[in-house]
Amino acid sequence: MSLLELRDMGAVPRDIVPTVQGGVDLTQFFLVDRENSVGTNSFAAVGNHQFFVVPPGELWYIHAFGARSDGLTVGQRIGIGCGQQSIAGSAFVPMGDVARGSNTDERAMCTVTSPGFWMNPGSALLIQVTDIAAGPIVVSATVVFSRLRV
């Protein structure tokens, strides 16, 4: 406000320069329609798996992303973390907590802890298994997103 000289120690606001225009942020209107998608994968070794990939011609706004393992049996152990690849083939970027499970009937659950974010075409949401014993162990991932076709 001080840069536009609209307030001057409580005085009456001055005129706005004609080149300054008001605007309305329409982002929230684009994000009203939400979709939910679920994927599963069986892990037998440490590694990454792309659960969701943004298709060409779309932008995704991610509202929530997380994963959990099936209930563990005797002797099973797993560590999982959520993340993304911003460009196909790029490095895994962790985006939340790493969850571990090692007790019978326990489930490891991880979530993205950042607020909503945009993803470009070709980028992916991944789950990384950081530790596993007595696999295979099934991991299910869920994403809540808004799709914008460009």
C-alpha cells in the first residue's frame, strides 16, 4: 500500500495510478472439482514406484497424497515415504514423513505434509520403500487432485 501511496499516515487515500488494475484470483474456481484415484503395488525389495503420472496436456493441483501398507504378518517389516518426480526420469524428491511398520497387523502410513501444490505434465507421485523384510508387501496410494486441461 505504501508503494502505491494509498495510505499516508491515516490521510485520505490518494488516486490510484491508471496503469494499476484490480484483479480477481480465479484459482479457487478451478479447484472446486476434485477427483480421487487409488493405486496399489506389491514391493519385494527397496525401491521407488510411480503411482500417478500427470498426462500430457494437463496440470494437476494436488490436495492430498498418501499411502499405506497392508497389515503386516509375523516377521515382515517395511518403511515407506511419499515423494514426487518433477520431470520424468529425475530424482525422487521426498515430500513428507517416512513411516515404518514391523509388528503383526501393523500398517505403515505416509502422507505429503506440504500444502497443496501444482504438478506439470510428465511429473509423477511416487512411493519409496526404504526398508523391507519378508516381502512381498502390498502398498496402496491415494491422491486427491483437481485436473486442469491446458
